[in-house]
Amino acid sequence: MPTHPDPSECTATITLYGDVFASDFPDWILRHAKKLGLQGVVTPLNNCLQVTAIGPDIMLEALALGCSLGPASVMVEKMEYSTSQVA
């Protein structure tokens, strides 16, 4: 029997700008995503760090807030956040 996606699940894209390339930041993000019950991927780009995560919207918002604050090794200057329903 096919499974249907949970209607409360969303995909979020969190783009972080600033001094965000500390080597511990991607693992920090993924640990926090896991604690929130989210699946996530962190991709370094030329001038930013992009986080893609799937889970309940409220937990995605919590992850975005955590990412904006980050650990002491980073300084997030700007964050872009968008979500869409899981198809």
C-alpha cells in the first residue's frame, strides 16, 4: 500500500549569510535538526550556507531561529527562509 506524505510536513530552505563557514557549523545544524525530528542537508555555496530540511512547520521555524543565532563560531548577518508543502 503506498504511503502518502503527512500534510503537516513541509520543506524549508534556510539561507545563511555572513561569517557562516566555520567547520563546526554544518554538524551543529544537523544535530539540532535531528533533535527537532527533522531531516536536513547543509550545502555550502559561494557566499552563503544553504540548509534544506523536511518536517513539521513549527519545528522548521525553530531550526531557522537556531540557525540565525548559531554557535559562537559563526556570525549570521542575514537569513532567508521559505517553506513549501511536501509533495
